[in-house]
Amino acid sequence: MAEIYGFDAYSPQEVALKVEEVGVVKARAPLLEKFILGVVAGGFISLGGLFYTFVLIAEPELGWATARLIGGVVFAVGYIMAVLAGAEVFTSNNLLAMTWAARKISIWDLLRHWSVIIVANFAGALGMVALFLLSDLASLGEGRLGECAIRIGVAKSELTFNELFGRAVLGNLCVCIAVWISIAGRSVTDKVVAMILPLSALGALQLEHIVAIFYYMPRTILMAWFQPEFIPEGVSVPGVLDFIRVAFPVILGNIIGGSFMVAFVYHIIYRRQPSQYPSRRK
């Protein structure tokens, strides 16, 4: 009876097929549509990042672990909005590697799609940074929100290449697993419940996500330019070169965590005979 009315979750095999089929649609969508959805997604993730920042100002009262756990849960709201609203986030789009592995799109389709989405995500994140500055939200809590925003960006800039890469691998592993199991759900409730805890690990464990970096670090840099009164005493604010240095290992780690540790692994587990698919190679 449950199967007739569609109450059962999709099986892992069915999820794998859905990921492949959705990947084809995404890769072949019109450029403008992809770009706009990417901008929207960048804004959603940045809203989650802003919410996360707000929670962290209560760290002295809540305690270090509690503040980050709650912050991780509220950060997940941004990603949940992106998934349920159909926006395109670079990190979860790493699952398109499974579509490529299934020979349904070419490597150029994949790289072109990723390039458009990551640029669009960056544009959306910058838009949210601009709104943050214009709205003077930094002054909330007698300036504690602004000081916390600065410290988040500074903390990212102080991590080594290995730390950034390792945290990025784990970060997108959590993201892509969250999206994978959400696809198994048949209702909004199913999807939210499936995603909330894996996504909350990003904030709770301070894992790295490139779209969040696109928000956190430019926010810190631009606040130093336009709102220097929020810079804590004795804190050295990162610059544009620091942002580039941080972004590179995070992008690389996110690709490894999502494409290799999720998409390719599940393709190997649930792969079908290549003859069932049209060839991607000409």
C-alpha cells in the first residue's frame, strides 16, 4: 500500500538514477537560467552564513560547542532553501560527476556547467555582502555582530593549505551526502529532516564550503575598507590575495569530497552497463 501511494523513500539505486537524469537537465539548461539560479543560490548560502554569524555572538553565553552546534543548524537553513527552491550551488553540483561517469554528458559539459555556477555563486554572495554593508547589520548587539563577522574571515585566512583542503573535502562530503539522501525523500519534510544534521556539521565542525568562503572573506575585506570601526583591536584583516589563497584549496577539496567521495563512489556501486547510455564521446 505504501508503495502505491508513494510513501516509501526512493531506494539508493533509484536515487543514483535520479542524480544522473537530473544532471543531464542541469548541464543542458540555458546559460542565463543557470546563472540566475547560481546567483540566487549564492544569496541563500550567504543568508545561512549571516545567520551563523549571528549565533556566534552568543558564544560567551552559550559556550563554544553549543554556539557552533546551533550555528551549524541555522547555517543549514541557507542550503535547505537552495535545494528546495531549485537554486544551483557549486558544491552539490559536484554530483554531476556521476552523470559524466555514466556517459550522459561530456567532460566539457561538466566543466562548463561548474564554471558558470561557481561564478554565479560568487556574484550572489557578493550581493549579500553589499546588502550586509548597506543595512548596517554589523552594528547589531552594540557592534558584536560586526566584530564577529571580521573574526570569521580572519580565522579562515589563518588556516594552512592542508587544513583548508582537508576541511573542504569533509565539508562537501557532508553536503553531497545530505543532498543525496534528500533526493530519496518524497516530501518537503523528508528532505529537510534528511539534510539538517549532515549540513549542520559544516558550521559545528568548522568545515569549509566555497560559497560560504565567497561570503565570509569578502565581507571581512570590505568591512575593513568601509566599516573599519568594527575591526577588533590587534586583529590583522586579510586582503584579496589572502582570499584567493584560501579559495583555491577549498574549491579543490570540495571537488574531491563531492565528485570523488560521493558521486564516483556511488557510480561504481550502482553502475549499469555502458550500452544502456548514449556515448558522451564523439
